[in-house]
Amino acid sequence: MGVEITMADRPVAQDAVDDLVATVERAAYTSQGSISAEEIGEIVLDGLRDIDEVSYLRFASVYKDFQKASDFEKEAASLDSEPSTTE
């Protein structure tokens, strides 16, 4: 699932999306050798956590392969228990 699809119909500033994309690009550019899809996914998840929780859950549901409603509940609960990196 792409970042733009994840953020569809969400009140997210384009600057925030651009910053997230730039973060992924910087990580790819500065990595030794290649960067794995897993690393990119984690960077996107971290960024979405700070930008918009609904977008984060949308992305996480695909990235982490949620299978049932309790997967959403657990992930949503983790949003409340883990501090944001921008706080």
C-alpha cells in the first residue's frame, strides 16, 4: 500500500508527505549497499505514527498483515503506549 493511498481523505499537509518521502530517500541514499523493503516499511511506519494515526493504522494493517479486528486493537493500543518521536 502506497503512502498516498494510506493518507487518502485524511487531513494531512502535503509538506508532511513530502518530508516522509524525503526521509525514506535519505535513508536509501545513506545506507551501506542497498536498503531492504523491511527497513523502508519501518521508516514509513515511524513517520506515519507522527503524522496521522489513522494513516498509520491503514499502512500497518497491510504491512503487518493484520488478520482480525484484534490486530487493529493491539496496534491502536500501542499508539497510546509508545511515545511519538516528535514529542
